[in-house]
Amino acid sequence: MSRNSCLQMLAAFLFAVTFASSTFASVVYVGTCKSGTHFSTIQDAVNHSGPGGTIDICPGTYPEQVSININLTLEGISDGASSDIIIASPTGGVIQNTTDLYDGSGVAAQVLIQGGVRVNLITLVVDGGNNQIAGCGPDLVGIYYQNSSGTVDGVVTRNQALTPDLGGCQSGLAIYVESGYSSGGTANVTIENSSVHDYQKNGITTDGSGTTATITGNYVVGSGPSPVIAQNGIQMSDGATGSISDNEVVDDVYSPGTAGASGILVYDSGSLNIAGNTVSDTQYGIVIYSDGLINSDNNTVTANHISATHIDDGIDLCSNGNTAKNNIVIASDGAGIHIDSTCSEGGNPTGNNTKVANNSVSEACAGVLTGNGSGNTFTPNLTVNVIDTTYSGDSCPSSGGGIIHRVKHPPSPHR
């Protein structure tokens, strides 16, 4: 081999090593606000990052869908007076890029995290406007953790809704964490300090028996009274576990009242800690519900502040073994707190072995509606401006001394 050939091979080798080391640097940048290895799109930065790396994203709007299957941190960074980092719908709209674990239906996720990885999303905006999804499918999702873990911190999700109006489609999840089912996967995600609004179906949804979620310090805003869809601010369902604490949830009401919208919905999940949340102007404030397939038992509902629940109860406990204490419920169209015996677990009615104590209820059809179960305790509580401090059964008394024959409005989860 000639000397020139050897030099050419050495130069090529050194170039490859230099390119690899720069491409898989521990920190890369999207945009040009910082010096270093940088890319023009977030997806390109993901594709050229090594596991465990960090992608710092400069202010700007990035019209793309992002798929991640390695351990990464994506963080928006400021540049002088600007710190607005927006992942927006591509010019051609948001398209299907995966399927839901529950039923195999199509999902169009703006940020998709798969493969059992850990991904942190920090100080970003995910905006679903101009998604161009014309029908009820695929399901539009802002951030989708599928069998994967991580932290969502200081993120804004908005406009995960079909246009021009809601249309009644059970689509539009702002943040969705799902695991388990036949996949056998798990997810452990913390969602904190984030703003979630203008979603179509649910704000924050954590689902599946392999899912553990910590949902804390978020601001979740529904669309207000809607005649076409029952929204839920926060949903934990189908065996998911964890905690829901210190969130503010408002404006989730299905105005026909034939199905239940909820500020916080626990559906077929149990052993949760639900504490310190502020829930206002919703249909149900906090509802724990079992449909008979999976028990929703042994939840603790503590120190929540619930006001202005429309149509339904401030706190509805439609399972067994729950504890509700030190909550404040003001201005509920239904009961302040309902030990609800209208659900089923294993073919038996719910509303058993529940403790309701040291709560404050003002202005409701009953302070505590005690249901027809057994083993319950429901004193002492402070009740003012209510027709009855406690009332047996699952229907409220009326101001005329009769009974309001209350029709149960089943919660409407995303499934």
C-alpha cells in the first residue's frame, strides 16, 4: 500500500472518530443559540444522541413529531429575552405513529416515548394546534409515554383537540402514560409543575397495571361546560397506581349530565394517595369508581379543597375501604361526600368499610350521603348550609322533605 493511501485511510479514520464523538456528545443543541454540536430539528438531535445524553433546545417553533427510544433529557433553554420552545404540529398535520396498548387503536402522538427507556422533558411547550386530524381517529396525544419512564417538569401542553370543535370524539389527551396489558411493560413517570389546557378528552391520563405515576403541582384546565364530551382533568385507571397531589383542576363539566366529567377520576385503580388538590367548577370533584372489572379500593383522599361541583358529588367514593379526611367541600350540587354503594366489585355492591371524618362541607344536598354499605364511619364532620348533615342511601333529600331520585352518572374515562 502506498504512503498516500495510508495517509488517506488515517485521515478518514480520524474524521470518523471526530464525527462520532461530536455526534454522540453528552450535550447537543437544537438551534444555534449556543456553541457546540447543533441540529436544526429535535428529531435529528435525538437520532444523533447517545443514551443518557441531553438535548438543549433553543427558543423557536419546531413543527415536527418526535419519537424517542433511548434514555435522554430534552430541555428548553433561554436565549436572552426569549425562552419559548414550541413543539408544534408539522405542516402536513399530525399523523399516526403508534397504537394504543389497550385496544390497538391508532395514536398520533406529538412526542412519543417507547421502548422501556427513561426520558425527561423539561420546560417545553407541546402545541397540538393545526393537527389536521379530520375524524375521531387516530387519537391525538401531546406527550405519550408507552412502557417508558421519566419526568415531565415545567411543560405546557395545549390544543390537543380536534378542530373546528370538540365534535364528541373521545380523542385528545394532553399527557398520556400507559403500560401493561399484553405488552408486559412498565412505566414510572413524574408529572409536575406543568400547565395543561385546551385538551379535548383528558388533561393527564395514567393507565395500565404496570404504571406508577406521581402527579403533583400541575394546573389543569378543561373547556368548561360542554354539551358534546365528558372531559376529565386527571385520570388514573385500570390498575395504575401512585399519587395525585397539590394540583389545581378546573372546568370539566359535561352539561347534559348523562355521563360524568370529573376533575380527578380514579377508575379501576386503588391504593392511591390523593391529597392537597384544589378542584373547582367540575361535574364530579373527585370520584373513585369501580366498574366491577378491577377493584378501586383503599384510597386515601386527604386535605383537598373542592368547590362548585355541578350535577354530581364533591367527593364520590364508589368502591371499598377508602378514607376521606380533612377535605373542604363548598357548593356541591350533589352530596358533599358520598359513600357510594351503586358500583360493583366481584358482583357485590360497593360503599363498605369506608371512613369519612374531619371534613368540612358547606352548601350541598347532604353533608355525607352514607349509601347502603356496612362497616362505615362518617363522623365527626363539620357541615353547614346543608339539608341533612348525614343521609342514608344513595339519593339526596330535597328541600321539601322528599328524596331526590338521583340518577347515577357514570364517569367517562378514556379507554
